[in-house]
Amino acid sequence: MPPPYELHLFVCTNRRPEGAPKPSCGHRGGEEIRAALKKAVAKHGLRARIRANAAGCLDVCEEGPAIVVYPQGVWYVGVRPEDVDEIVESHLLRGEPVARLVRRVGMPVVE
């Protein structure tokens, strides 16, 4: 049986306690980004193929909010709700990741 979805978008919605030494994506718009992705996926008729999932910490906290596109392994960092339409139209519809938001593998986490 094939997997039910072609792509999963894992959106960090982790929330650390107030005053934690590291930032968290949930406090920086993660939930809003996931909600916007769900709306955009539905708007473009992609719900049967693509799922936007809430995720816990993706461990790039200083660079978040973060999204991982699975199984492609594309990591987006510093995402804002206003970036969602560009991600959907460029990456999900045309197969072209949004370069300015892609975190390069092997790049150090910005402290």
C-alpha cells in the first residue's frame, strides 16, 4: 500500500517556557505558519497529496520558525506567515524550493 501523502510539511510549533535561554518556533509564529500552510494546501487542491503537520522542536531554534519538507529533506528557516504562499506556489506546485529560506545542510546553527 502506498503512503497516504506524497509530502509532509513538518512545522515546528514547539513552545518553551517564558524566559528560556533558547527561542522557540511556537512563540515566533509556528502555529500561524502551520495554519496558513493548511489553508494554502486546501486552496490549491493539494490536501489529498500533501499534509501540514505540527512538529515538536526541530533543533534549529535560533533560526526558526522552521519547516521540514519530507521526504525531500528540504529545511526552511526564518519562515514568516507571509512566506507561505511563495513556498506553496514555488515548491509544492512547481517543485522549486524557495532558495532564500532554505537552510543548507552542514551550515552551523546561528547563535
